[in-house]
Amino acid sequence: MYKVQLDADARQELIRRAHQQTIAPSTRDRLEMLRLSGDGWSIPKIAAHLSLHPQTVRRWIKVFLLEGFDALVTPPRPGKQSAITEAMLTAVHQWLDKGDRTWNARQIAAEVGRVYTVERSVDQWRRLLRREKLGYKRTSRTLHHKQHPQQVAAKQAELAALEKRGTLRNSICAMRMKQASP
């Protein structure tokens, strides 16, 4: 039967490791196994409490007794390397910092595809930019570029004259009545 005896320093180390924000849930469960075993719980009781098989609890307690705290940490699983390299991110950083134009995620994806021949989805670029805390500017949808300054000035003058006479409300009501009648 495996029992964990934790002295004050080991208990402090267990508490410190268990309260780390970046700890994996499986590692937190293993530390909980040690804490409960140190408090006198039996292996079947710990397994029932954590909804695990007793053999799993026994294995991790044995690993701790042989190798210590570091053996309980789940190593990161290597995945496929991202096609987006640090050089690409640095270039995107420079494009955004230059400030000579506004960018959106679609334009960044297209520019990276053109320069580096790496095609990634717009959604992936949005997630990556958010994760990297890169602020990119979205273009706003306005009609300012389609307006004629003379017409805008004339309509603003007409509006000001209507407001001055107090007939703005009457003219708006008349326009609504015209639109409503068939």
C-alpha cells in the first residue's frame, strides 16, 4: 500500500504548484491525489473521489514517491509546426506599426500570402492577431468618399433654414405621409 508522507516544505510546494494558473487539469488532479493521500485517504477512496480507476491513482502516487513533483507534470504535446513563422509575425507587426494604411484580417492574410506564399484563413489570422495582442485597424464603412461637397453644403443650408423656421418637423411629417400613402 502506497502512502504519501508530506513534510511542511513538501506541502507548501504542493500548494504552490496546485495554485499556478498555467497548470494542466490532469497535473492538478495528480497533485490533489498527493494531498489526499497525505491527509490519510486510501487509494480506493481517492479514486472514487476523483472518478478515476484505483490503479491510476496508485501509479501516480508511485511515480511521485520515486521521482518527485516534476514527474507529475504532463509534458506539452508537440503538434504540427505552424506555417506562420516569427519572421512573418515581425513583418505583420511592422506593417501595422507603420501606420500608412489601415488593415483588416482579410488584407493581412492576403498580404502574407502574396509576400510569403503562405495561405491561411482569415479566421486563423483573426485568432492569431488576438492571441499575439496585435491591434489591427478595421476599415470603417462610410459614404464620405461618394458625397459631393457642394450638394452636402446645399442640403445642410436647407436643413438649417428649415430648423430656423421651425418647419422641419412639419416637413418630416409631410414626407412620411407621402411615403405611407399608396
